[in-house]
Amino acid sequence: MPEAQATKAYAVFHLNLAFSALAMELRPTVIERCYRPLLDLVETHKIPVGIEMSSWTLAQIQQFDPDWVVRFRALLDRGACELIGSGLIQLIGPLVPASVNRANLALGMADYERVLGRRPRIAMVNEMTYSSGLVDLYHEVGFEGLIIDWDNARLALPTLPEHGPWVVQGPGGACLPVLWSDSILFQKCQRWVHRDITSVDYREYLERRLARAPAALPLYSSDAEIFGFRPKRYSYETEAAPPDEWDRISFLFTDFLKGYRLDWCLPSQALLVPEEPPGPTFALQTAAHPILVKKQPKYNVARWSVTGHSDLHMNTLCHRAADLLAADETASPELMRALCLLWSSDLRTHILQKRLSQAKAKLSILLHQLGGNPVFTQEEPFPTMAPVAVDRLADYGVRESVDCEHFFLSLETDHLRVIFNLRRGLALQALGFAGHDFQPLLGTLAHGYFDGIDLGADFFTGHLVIEPTGKRRITDLNRVRPKFYLDQAGPDPFLVVEAEIRTDLGAMIKRYRLNLAQPEITLSYSFPEWSIPDGTMRLGHFTLVPETYAGPLQLQCHQGGALPETFILDREVDQSQALSSVVSCSGGLGATKGVLAVGDQNRGVCISWCPGQAAVFPMIRHTPHAPGHLTRIIFSMAEWDETRKTGGVLPNINFVLRPYQSFLNALQ
């Protein structure tokens, strides 16, 4: 019998001196304990690993240990190891505007070439946070392949074949082949090196994986700093790593695996490229998994959006700076470099307070350099507004009525019809536009609308829900007596409907601004003197009225790329569902341009907001259930996970609602 063919194996080590829990003074220690032994592994044991790092980390190594860079470059020249790209800094691409992602990748490429004399062929997607919109940008700067997490791609797309080649395509048409990372494989490796599992357990798992291995197996594809060093993020982490962990890795990659017929190769040698590019492409995302992230579901994109120490603060001001840079063609390229560094994922999550304070100071300086304001607005007095009596609304083309029991206030213009619930904090009972014959696109699905007790509740639109940790839920669903104002300061006149709503956290101001010249209405929340509450804070809750729509529902938004991505709502999705008592949601959307569209092919609503005012986090809920479906877009200003710290200023937020009549053109 012919001898069994050897299985290709590869390893990629992620180097990151920006690591959130790493104090600046410990960076030389990490280089000594983690990065030098990595090069020893390559030199002494001839293991051809991939070494991935941002160009910022490369510059830090050059500053603290220039000999390491000389040694690394010599190994690259001999083909003994391979540079895997990242960008200038590790940032979460699906949460960052395309202009910043493009600059981050291009600046990184230029830095690699300047320091190492080469440009990497393959990029490891930062934190494995993948969206298809990023493919076009990686391709644009010259990458030939992407490393993406296999486990979460398979979770999103169970039909993904185990044997390649695998190719992903961006909305702009660019295609790139995929090389896989593997969360379970790298976690098993970490656990064995850390002595958390036995050699027998590890061997049994490896044998199972090798029995069904594809063309190449990613035996390791994660952090280098986890071996020989401990960052002390958690109380259960030991004070110091055992001194022999890199010896165990060397033993693992040589003697331990000797009997498994492995053919070690560089990552680029394991990358399968179609014989006739681009070959079949795979859509790795779904509405339930619009952004892939590494590891288990508790590790989702919310941790860089609205949890952490100051995610909402940092992301909002970074968006503000990005908008100013986009509007200033004369701005220095160094300002964009500074912004990329401030969008680092490691300035969110477990960031040390000293580093966070320094980053906030740098962000304030950057905004001042761009002519911006680093302060959040918590009150909007609208000094140009003039009070309007209800009996004078007709003078401005507004038809007003209230039902006989004083539950609902109806306002109609030539462009829209809106019904407010006066007993539920001006929640929207129904909102329709003239272009759709005033059929309600959004509204309230009342208690009893759905068959069965599992959805036996009121599903409002346009309200606030705060769930403080261990305390009673807070909402804005109070009785109100609205005031009316006319705002004629801009090119279009607006009727403003306003209510002050008192809650356990203080008074809030809720406003609807009805555009009297166009089909448009804006929902605004102001939180004077509020801080971000403990627990979760969600608002909007825009609920579709099922009877208005025909055919499958779709959602469209940008997720870090220049072009929008589209998701079909054809099965159960609930990103707002808590995963555990310490992880409050399962994911969400990037919506990096501050706009999304939802509806069917011919009718629906565009929801837009300014991320530079408040970088809120959209989530989808879609539950098919007789007699229709429960479909909501929910916006979060605060979620909960193990990285969350309390406090912080709560900014205002405005949501602008407009109809569309063609889904293909909804975001144009």
C-alpha cells in the first residue's frame, strides 16, 4: 500500500505590543520573554512560522531591541519564516470607516517595506473581525490572501466545505483566497503549553482533527505574548509564567508531533489558490452573523463598540475626527496616522487607566488640530424654535387629531402621517409616508398581535429601555403632554413635538422633528447631566409593521468598506439576546456610515444617525411568528461584558427616518 500523504501544517504567531493590559514599561520584557524565543524556534528547530504584527508593533520592537529586527529580516531573506500583515495598528475594521481602514492598511504596507524591505502577501484580519466590505480594501493595497477564523465562518455558514480552495468576495467585486485560523486548535495548544490539559487529551484531539484534516492544518494562529508572560487581566491568571513555556512549544512542534507525518510549511505555501481565479466564492456572513469574530460567541464585536472602559466615548470622537479629516483635503497625512492609532482595538477592552487617559488626551488634541470639539453635547436648547398652539398647526399644513380617549395623537402632512402614543412616552403607534400611500412602515405591534404567549407583549417603536445591573428596568414609556414648536432656521421648516420624561436616572428630553417639506422625521434623545448607566441602554427599537411588506426582508449597511453589504432576513435572528449573566448581547452591525436600510424590494425605511454625535451600536431582531414576523432594529449605547467599566458622559442622539422605494438604491 502507498504510504499516507503527509498533512501540511502551519503556525502563525500574532505579536502585539499594544495589548490592552500591557503596561508600556513592560514592552521590553515581552520582547525578551516572548519574541526572542519565537525567533529561536525558527532558527534552531527550522519551523517555518508566520509572524504577524502591526507596523506599530514592529516600530516598537525596533526601538527597544533593534537586533531583533535585524535577526527577523535575515530570517525573512532566507525564507525561514514569513511576515504576515496587519496594518499600521490592530483595529476593528467592521466598526471603522472605509477611509480609516484604507489608510491603516496602506500606512502599514509602507512601514513594512521601509523597515523590512518587503510587503506581506497575506493579512491576518484583526481580531478575526471579518466583514466582506473589507475584502475590497485588502485587495486594493496589494494583499493576496486573508487569514480568517474557520470555526466562526463555519458557524455562520454550516455548508462551508472542509476542502478548499476558499475564496471571499467584496461588494466591489474583489476576490481573495482564504487561509484559516482555528480557534479550537489554537486554544488547545495554549492549554497544553499552560498545562491546563494533559498530553493524552491533546493527542486525542489532534488525532481527531488530523483524521479529517483539509489540505493544511493551522496548528497555532494566535498570540505570542501568552507564552512566557502573563498580562494579569484576570484575578485567576498567575503572577508569572513558568520559564519553560517556549521550550514546551519547541518540544510540541518537533518531538511531540514527530509521529503525525506533518509537513511544516510557510502560511503562503498552505494558501490554496483556484487554478482559474477567482473560482467559487463563499459568503461567510449572514444576518445572524454579520461580523465574524474569533473564539466563542461571548467574544463578539460589542466589546469594541459599547462596552469596555470608554468605547462609546472613544468611538464617537474618532468618528468625529474622521469626518473632519474627510472634509479637509489639505490635512497632513500624519493626522490620519494619529487617528488610526487612536482607533486601536487595544484602547478599548482591558485598557489600563494610564494608557486610556493618555489616549483621550491625544484624541482631544487631534480634534482641536482639525478644528473640532472633543466635548459631548448633552442639551440642545434649539433657540430658534417658536412655540405653536395646537389649534394653529393647520396654518403650517399639519392636520392634527386626538382619539376620544386621549390615547393617540395623529399628525399628518402632505409627506407623512405619524401617530404617537400619549400614554407611552410618544412611542410611535404608526409611521407612514405619502410615497407608500401612508401605509405604516414602522409602528407598535400590540399585546395579542402574535399568536402564542412567547411574544405576548407590546412591541413599541421609538422608546428607551435601560436594564441596570441587579435593578429594576427603566423606560421612557410614561404619560406625556407634548409641546409643539416651529423651527424655521434652516432651508426646510420643521414641526417639533417635545416631551420631558422623568425617570429614576433623571429627566430626559424626547423630540420628534417633522420635516414639513420632505418625507422625513427625526427622533432625538437628550440626557442632561446623565452618565452612562450600569447594565444595558437600548433605544429606538424601530419595529416593522409586517402587513406593509411583501417578499423577503433585507437589510443593508456599510461595515468598514466603501460599499454596503446586504443581509437577507429569512430566519430567526436576535442579536439583542443575552448570552449569559455577564454578556448582554450576541453581536450587532458595524453601520460605519451611520445609515442602514431595512424593508423589502419596493418599500422600507432608511435610518440614519451621526456616529460623530454618538457611535451607537445597531442590533437586529427578526422572529418569524404567526401572523407575520417581529422585526426590529435596536440601537445600543451600552452593553455589558467582562471588559465593561461604569460611568462616562452620555451624548445626545438623533435618528432620521426616511422612506425608500427601491432597496437597490436605498443607501445611494
